Amino acid sequence: MTKTLTKTWPELAFEGWWLGAEMSAVIWLRGLRMMTGGRLASREAERMVSEKLLAAMTLFPAIMAGGIGQSAEEATGRAIAHYRTPVRANRKRLSR
């Protein structure tokens, strides 16, 4: 099994910036959905809170999956990857 290459700080900075842009889009789309009110808005608010709690609770185990001896770059990459998946899924779901 080959070890994956660790990303450089500029690569991680770009990925972090892109994740922030996607997060902003999700916030905007959720805001639009919640402004409509009703059952759909209520479900979206509940979903948002539960997703945030789950992401916060599972972040540390996701980072530590790389072990104690991992570099700061590896830990940062794991954190970005941890949040990227649900953010992209929400952006796609809310854009339909």
C-alpha cells in the first residue's frame, strides 16, 4: 500500500478557501429555503442543527484516524475533507 502525498500549505489554503465559498453558498441557499417558512423550512432548520452537531462530534476522531504522529498538513487536510463531503452534498441538494 502506498502512502498518499501530503498536500502543501498553498494547496490546503486553496482547498480551505474553496470550502468556505461552498459553505457560503449553502448558507445562502438555506436562508432562501427558511424564508419561505412552513414545514420545509422547519425540517431544514432541524437538519442544519443536527448536521452541525454531528460534524463537530466526529471531527476529532476523523483527524486522529491519521495517528498521533501526523503532520499539521495531514491533520488540516483531514479536517477539510471531513467538512467537504456534507457541504457539497448540501449544496447539490439545495440547488435542485
